[in-house]
Amino acid sequence: MLQPSEVTAAKLLPTIRARLAQELLQVHGLTQVRVARALGITQAAVSHYNTKSRGLDQDLMRRFPEIERFCVDLGEKIAGGLSQSGQIARIDEFCESLEHTVRFCEYHKKVSDIDPSCTICFPTPPKP
């Protein structure tokens, strides 16, 4: 059984990083080394994200279409010089907003094999 924070760490963050890396490489023309430095990850990770051999979870992208807009906007800010601490704050806030939705709860149940009637995260009706 995975905790919601583990789902964020194992699935959501890699998807965001992969999409951000693609945005910075393809739209903003940064090199893999510059993207790695900007995101605080290795050049090898950027290479994997670029070749789509890891990172981008298509199911998450379908469930959370707002990831695309977030990464486009954040990519622009990063290319403009946004600090890593600024990135951390924005990504943390964005992830937290997704974690408090029914869609995240449903995804968590799917990837963690949790009882479908679980009400731990939402003892009262949640946001859509």
C-alpha cells in the first residue's frame, strides 16, 4: 500500500519533471546540461525524459490536464531565470492542489490497490 505522498513522489513529480524537461529542451532550446542544472537533476535523467524512456505518466496527464499548462507556464519562468527555491515552492503548491482532488484519490486507489470505499482522505465529500 502506498501513501498519497509516495504516489506524488513516485508518479506525479517524475511526470512534472519529464514534462518540464521537454518544455525547456523543445520550446526554450536549453541544452540537457542547462535543463539538469535548472531542475536540480542529472543530465542522464534529462536524457531519459527527452527520449521518453521514463518519467511521463500518460494516465496522469489525461487525469490532470492542468499539468500541461502548469509546465508550460513554469518552463517559461525557469527559462527566464526562476530560482530553484521558486520552482520548489510552485511545484509543491501545485502538487498539493492536485492531492486534494477526487481525481488524485481515484488515481491513488488505482495504483495502490486500496479499498475502493476508502474515505481516509475525504471523510466528507471532496472537491471534484
